[in-house]
Amino acid sequence: MAAIPLIRCNDANSVFAYCAGQPVGVPRFLQDVARLVEELPDRSHILNLCSDRYRFMVGFSAALLRGQTSLLPPNYTSSFVERLSQRYPDMYCLADGEADFNGVETMRYPDLPDQYVAERTIPVIPEEQCAALVFTSGTTGQPVAHPKSWGSLCKSAVAEAASLGITPNSGMAVLGTVPAQHMYGLESSMLLAVQNGLALVAERPFYPADIREQLAALPRPRCLITTPVHLRSLLSDAVKLPAVEFVLCATAPLALQLANETEARFAAPLYEIYGCTEAGQIASRRTTQGMAWHLLAGVELRQDEQGSHVYGGHVEIEATLSDVIDRNADGTFTLHGRTADMVNIAGKRTSLASLNHHLNAIPGVQDGVFFMPDDSDGAVKRPLALVVAPGMRTEDILNALRKSVDAVFLPRPLYFVDALPRNSTGKITREALMQLIEASAKR
């Protein structure tokens, strides 16, 4: 049975992570993992809610060595966690902050000794071992679990590094604004580091000033793993940004205008990662160099009347993509939005992703999103939109949209709001949008 090391590094004494600005070496990490292994309860499934990225990785690693599977749900609301606990009755929670779920045993992350006794051997884990279960939202029924083996996660991290031109064992500091519990956060802010000899950063800054401060405090080389929402907020301040080797973005389409500004302000390339719950990350691109996506090493794309499917490489089971895709002659592909987000009105067709792109490209718009009402009753529906744009008028937005959007897709109505209900990764659920629309309509 093939096995892959828990971490990959050429130097056993290299920096594994930065915690509160201080380097933590590989020996300390391995000892923390070994000690936590002894304290974890004898269960099969763990819900790791440690907000500190270093503690999360210690917990994730200890669970692996105990043969436990980490559960990665789309949210951590009480109702969703309760559904998980019913499905996995032996589940327990590991947390370094407040966490109180009815009927779920919670273990506080323990205080581990600062000193390490002896150098430890890096453990290896069978490729086939199930490391995590990643869940779809379950908004239309029972959430669907997609197993991720240790081998697939590690191979994905290595393929991602190659696609981004990362030098293995460079010790690059990896700062992320996305939670480790999210698939993108796990792949790109955690495993990208530990499987390529880089250094993860424990903190997850949110506000622009905190992101700048964290980056500036890290040694070079360093990179930023973020989302379009966080990036837009960061660039809104006319403040000099710390130098980075690159910026990586995911979770939502990135406007070309924002990509160009990012590269200009950071004086570094910006890359995007594309993937889905079922397959994980499968492609990357440098947005300013073209809209085409390049498949990660080993991943293949095929198309038929049912849609587009990916397989090979780290993708263990062929997965059908929920996006409208055009395959290019050179093996790359172009995205046109999610299948469920396609909008057809009066014989004309576009996508919510395209509409959102044009809305957010308007000068003065801080954030905005289109919404398509349910048309199951057969009546013709028009898209509406919510926008954060202080000082602007409805006519300003509509006049700007008319320059790039067909008139049939103009939002009716257009609501001005103080903020959109985005979660920690910048996404917005349909339920949250409907609640905001209902409240806005009553004003």
C-alpha cells in the first residue's frame, strides 16, 4: 500500500509555520501532533473548528494519524451541525474558541508544552485513507458527502504548486484570508504549504489594514491566498501594498479590471483557481493573460450531451461540472457560468456571473449581485439586483449597465443595501439573498 508523508520538506529543521509573527519549526509541529494524537477521543469523525490555522493543521494531522475523517460542511450553523451529528453519531468537535452544539461533544484545543524533547520522524499516511468528507449545501435535501483521500489531496497540492510556478521547499510564507475549513482554504492555504515545503500562517486577517500588516511582517518570499470580495476591499484603500510573489484568488469569478489593478498594485502576478466540491481544484489561469483555464497536471476534460466531465490526475472519480464550458482546441477551456445560473429572456441568453461582472465593474459600485426569481409557476420573470453603491442613484447604475448589458436583463427592481450577506469565503446563499430582498422590498 503506497503512502505519502504528512509533510514534505528537505530540511527537518525548516520553518513549518508562522504564529503571531514567530517561526515554528518542523520538530515543534511534529511533537504537537504526536501529543494531540494521545488526547483525541476514540471516534471516527471530527469537526475541526480551530480558527488558528496552525492549530487546525495540528488537529487535522492528529486526526489522520488516528484514522479519523475530517468533516468539511458548507456552513457551521447549529441546524447543519445537528444534521451532521445525526448522520455521524460518533462525531466530535475540536475547537480553540466558542463552540456549543447541542448533543455534540466538544474538545477544547489543549495547551501543549513549548519544549520538544527529541527530533521525530515525519509520519506517512496511506494514499487510500479517507482524510475528509466535503459536503454540498444540501439546500434541496440531504447534504451530499464527497470523500477525499489523503493521496488525492496531496497530489492536488503538488499539481497546484506546479501550475503556479512555485519552487518546492522555498519556505514561502502562505497567508490566507479564507478559513481552513473551506475546501479552497484547505487546498490552497494549508496543503499547498505543507506538501510543497512552504510555511503556512496561523492567522486569518479579514480587514484590509490587518492583511497589509500581516503581509508586511512576514519574510520574503510570501504570497496571498484570498477571494474577490476580500481583494476588492483591500484595493479600495489607496495605501501602498507589501510586495508578494503572487496573489491567488478563488470562490467567485474575478473581473478583469480587478485583476489588472491587483497586479499593478502588488507588482506581482494574480492567478485564479477553479474547482468544485465533487472534484476539488482542477484548473488555473493568470486572468490578465487571457480568459482560458488550464487544467492541472493529469486532469482530463471530456464533453457529451450530458455536459462536461473531469477525471484523471488527483480526481479520483469522474465528476460532472455544473458550469457551461467551451473546450478550446489547445486543451484549455472557457467558462460561461453555472448551468443553474443561465438566464433566458425573450430568446436572449446570458448568465448571472456575466451580469454580476458588469455590475461590479461600474465605478462607484462597491459590491453587487443579480438575482433571478423562481419561475416554476411558468410566469416570465425578470432579474433583480442588490447593490452597495453609496452616493449613486438608480439611473446611474442602469445607464452604466445599458452600455454592456442587453435591456431585457436590466434589473427590475434594483435595491440599494448597506452590505451583502456574504460568508467567510465571500459567497452568498440563495436563502440569505431572498431574506435581504424581502426586507428591502418592505422599505
